Amino acid sequence: MQTQLLPVSPETLARAGELIRSGELVGFPTETVYGLGANAMDADAVRRIFEAKGRPGDNPLIVHISAIDQLGPLIAVKPSPMARALMDAYWPGPMTLIFPKSDLVPMAVTAGLDTVAVRFPAHPAARALIDAARRPIAAPSANRSGRPSPTTAAHVFEDMDGRIPLILDGGPCDVGLESTVIDVTGVEPRILRPGGVTREMIAAVCGSAGVDPAVMRPLKEGERPRSPGMKYRHYAPTGELTIVEGGPEAVVEAICGLYDAALSEGRRPLILALSDHLPAYGERKALSLGADAAEMAHAVFACLREADDLGADAIFSEAVPEDGVGLAVMNRLGRAAAFRILKV
């Protein structure tokens, strides 16, 4: 299959809509990361997503809509006042809500769960594609399973060339991390995957916000993922990633020691660090994660992909505090590192 990489335009959106309706897959931009979309109502098309990505069948997908009135047919009950308050505050935007699913949603979308994850994206091209397809679109991130998520169309092409017919290029993604996934089926909103809509923002609307224990630990044996991004190792570079957590001076000292030891063993080490800390690493090879957690959220997946491009086989990353968007950053880094975290 030849994969076309084309800029977003009325003509390419119309073509992409035709492909979705005919059961094909399309890579497309959102404000979070690039998605790999299929007709959410077509179980066969949805299965092609899993084939193209090499994605485990027990990892559920998110259904994307372009208007609130498209939600009703997808869910089994009306949104609770809590869910409605979150929708009013943060839709359209980088937030996914989990509801009891209706019978119209294929089990292929939900990985056999009786709940469905739904998002109303803010990106105009994403909403225009849903409108052009005239269907809700099921879409995970448009990368090979386990790889860092794509934040540019070039990243999608790198992973999906020859696997899908079309990628729509809408430029770099604004947020850089996948959406916050919130379970609203209980009495309190529960974060299953942190993102740009933070725990603090959710609590400001609902009064409180729980965080699932699996956000910062691997799934236990036999534990099923209830949200995308809950698998044990995800977003990962090819090289072995270790996160170093602690006070800034202790972290720099520990990473320098780990880097030098890896170099002496004939490995190809690389450091991921906040920009203000880069001078402390001297001549050691390092990439900037930005100045703070917000910039790190935007840069982390691109840095993990660049680590692969550089051939790094031992990667040492600084950590950030787990408040605000820092929780989402540490969740992604933790899963990329298989929770290999060194506290110093």
C-alpha cells in the first residue's frame, strides 16, 4: 500500500472522509497527538487499527465526536451532573470521559468492556474529518504499538508508511500528550490516564478528583486496562530508559555517574534534561526537555523518538514533580521506562 502524506485542505478532508466511510484508516492531527482513525461503528475497520499498530486486542480505543449531540447514541445512560459539568468546562478539548456504552458501539472498540471512552477534540482538522466522514471516529495514537506517540505527521509516516492510505498533515500538535481519561461512572471523577486537563482542573469543577493507582505503577498480573495507555510498557524508545528522581544536584550527579558508566561499557548513552540543567552535564550528549513540566509535556515524545534516531541504548531522564501536568509527564515517562525509577 502506498501512503500519501498531504496537508489538511477541503479536498484532502473530503478524501479522508470517503476513506473512513469505506472502512479504511486515516492518520490525522488533534491538539494532543496524531490519531489513527477508523469508522467507530464498523467493527472490521476498527480491527484494522489493531492490525496496523500491532496493538494488543485488550487495549480499548477512544471514540471521537465533533458535536455534543453525537454523544447520546454512544452511551447507555444520560451524562451525570458531574460528567455534564466536566463537558461544559473542558469540551471541546484534551479530555476523554468514560461512560457505560450503548449496544451501537462494537466490542472491538471497547476491548470487550461495557464502557466506552469518548472525546470531543478541539483541533479544527479533527472535527472537520469527523464531519466529512459523517461517522464517529475511533482512534488511538497513530504510532506502532509501544512506540512514542506521534506529535508530527512525519512521526506518523515513520511508523505507518505502507500500512494506511492517507495521513493528513496539520502541523505539530499543541499539547503533545494524549488526552486525560476520566471515569465518570462513579460518584467521584477518577483519572485513569493523566493529561493536559489536570487533577487540579478537574477538582476545581467537581470538588475532588481521584487518581487510579495504576497511573504510576504497572498493571498487575491479570489486570485488564480500563483506558488506553495503561499497559505495562508504552510510549517507549528502543533504548533502555531510566528515570532519576530527587533534588536537582543529586539527580545531576547520579545521571553523570550512570552516563559515564554506560559509556565505559561501550554503550551509547543519552541524557534528557530540563534546559536550565543542561550546562551541568558538560560535554555529555543531552537533549532538552524544555524549561518546565508544561514544555516537557510538549517535547517528551519527540525527544524519545530523537533518542532512537541517535542510536541511544542507555537513556537517563530527569523527573518533574507530579503536580499539574507533571503527573501526565511522569506517567508517560514511567511507562516508557517500564517504571525503572531511581530515587536519589
